[in-house]
Amino acid sequence: MSGLQSQRALLGARFAILAMVFALSGGCSVMSGPLPTSGPSKDQVADAAGVPTDYPIALVDISNEVARRLVASEKRQLFSETMAGTDLPTYTVGAGDFVEISIWEAPPATLFGSVQMETGASVTNHAATLPEQMVAANGTISVPFVGAIPVVGKSPQQIEAEITKRLKGKANQAQVMVRVVRNNTSNVTVVGEVANSVRMPLTASGERLLDALAAAGGVRQPVGKTTIQLTRGNSVQAMPLDRVIQDPRQNVILRPGDVVTAVHQTHSFTVLGATGKNEEVPFEAQGITLAQALGRAGGLQDERADAKGVFIFRFEDPSALGSAIQTPAATPDGKVPVVYRVDLKDPRSFFVAQGFPVRDHDVMYVSNAPAAELRKFLNILTSTIYSIRSLEVIGNVR
């Protein structure tokens, strides 16, 4: 046997001995400890969920039933269900509004028959327009020969009827018209991510939600990343703006005192492990599914990923888990730590992934396959053997 052949035989023998030592010592434990890795293996995640500790977690396999339950638990009430009304709002006068009153008399006019024109010439007229006045804090206005009249909560037509009634017997067949010059109370406030925050006056035409956004100059952020929050009294409701645009029923009629807030939603999830990229991935306000999230993460790496080890780490509302799943202890904010697992080796899981919702702050993790860990160990082992051989060659040269 030549010298080169003997060296190769010695090298092969050493490699076989080291591999045997690795196998006898429990290769899995070696790989899970000293070897570098991006995170726990599929089995380690499952073991952690089954061990009672001071921070227990629940492991839930994603199924069609689980996906349906989660979608139902996060379903938001629609504007059309909570904020809609079939009747147009009736405009009423409030304290702080400015009104203008015009009174007509049939001839011969006795109270309001002569008016002074802007030119200074006095002409005979059967109408008189009183100076505009603000509705007082006590809710009244003052009319000559009538006195104080309560007007808060009344429509202009009701105020006209009340003044006409009180002028009966004083003015000659009086006819009254009340006009709101400045509307300071029946308004909608539009704030947030809009071009200009405004207070939009409401009219009898029945302004709607998108009318208010248009009056504010539109939103400053992309439509797909904007959520509209509508506050009415003690009720607060929110919906993605694109849903309001797509469904005309959600473009509800506004009421006096409503507050419309455009919110820029910065939803995102974090992807780690054996995927095309490891980073924080933003998504739209209306949300995305697990299938979409996997696509945005670049999919699974063929040479590393364990298709049976795809996990979603989330703090979940206990009510969304169902009674069949034993929930761990809740965090101070009432959430429970849950790990959702999906087996992408099963073709049916791709249909389930299209209905499983990914939420803000979720962590998606794909574990390494056992073969990838073995390959990693063999690479380290091979590098070590060749390093030792290089040192021997250097020593022989010396």
C-alpha cells in the first residue's frame, strides 16, 4: 500500500470512529445542544407545550374547525349593524348656533311693516329681517313683541310655528321664516390621518361617512393601511377603510356629535427559522391568511425546513380556543400563550391555511428538518477531521 493510500485509509478510519461515537452518544442530543441552530426543533416545541411549568403554553393543531372558530371570534361588528339608521337625521337648533328670523305681515302691516334698506332709503315693505342672533346658553332667542323663546332641540320649522303662534293678535297675519346662519352644534369632527382635521356641518341631506373624509381632504395613508373609527356617544366601532369603500352599506349616515378618526394601522408579523427571509413583515388593515403570510415570507427553504414544523406563536383570547382545549394560565391582560402548528406535508393543510387568520404581532417559526441538523453535524465533523489532518501534515513537514 502506498503512503497516500495509507493516509486516506487512516483518515477514513478516524471519520468512521467519530461518526460511531456520535451515534452511540445520542446524535439528537448532541445536535440540539452544541450545534448552532435558528431555534427549537419540531419535537422540542411539542415537548415544551406538554411540560407543566410556571409559564405553560398550549399547542393547537390547525384544522378547518380551529380556523373557523378564530375567524368567528375576531369578527368585527359592521357599521351597518351598529351605526346605521333608515331615517335621515332631523336638524335641530342648539345653543351657540346663529339664526336669522324674517317676518312677513299682510297689509296693512302694523308691527314690521317698514324696514330700512342698505341705501338709507325707507321703503314700505311687508317683511322684516331681524339681525342674526346666537342661541343663548339657556337655549333661548329673543323676538320683538314676543320675548324669549326656547329653541334648543327644535327644528327651524318648529321655531317658525312657535313665533307665528305668539304673534297672533299682535301682527297682521304674520308669516315667519327661520334660517340657521351658522351651524355650531350639528357637526361631525374628522381627525387623524387626514389632510385637514375639520368640523363638518351636517345638513338635512344626510351626510355620510365618506362625505366627512372628503371634506377633510381624504386620508394621508394608503387606503389598504387605514382604519376608520367611528365614535358615537359611548359607542366606538372601527373598520378598514377599503371595506367601507367596497360595501356601500358601511357608508352610514352621520349624526350630530359623531367623531370620525382615520387611523394608520401598522400591522405586522415576524417570521423566523427556515424560511426565505427572517424579518418583520407588514400587512394590510383587513388582515392576511397563513397562506399569504407564508408567501410573503418567501416560503420554506427546501434544504432546511421541516414541513411538519410550521408554528404560529400568539397571545390568544381564551374564548377563541374552545372548551375542548385546556387553556394555560392567562397573562395580566387576559391572554394565554398558544402555539398553532400546521403540517404542510398534508395537502389539505393548504386549504386550511387559506382560512387561518394571521394577526398583529404574531411570530411565525419554521423549524429545521432532522436531516438538515445531521448534514450540519457532518459538515462540522468533516471540517474537524480535515483540520486535524492539516495539523498532522504541518507537523510532519517540520
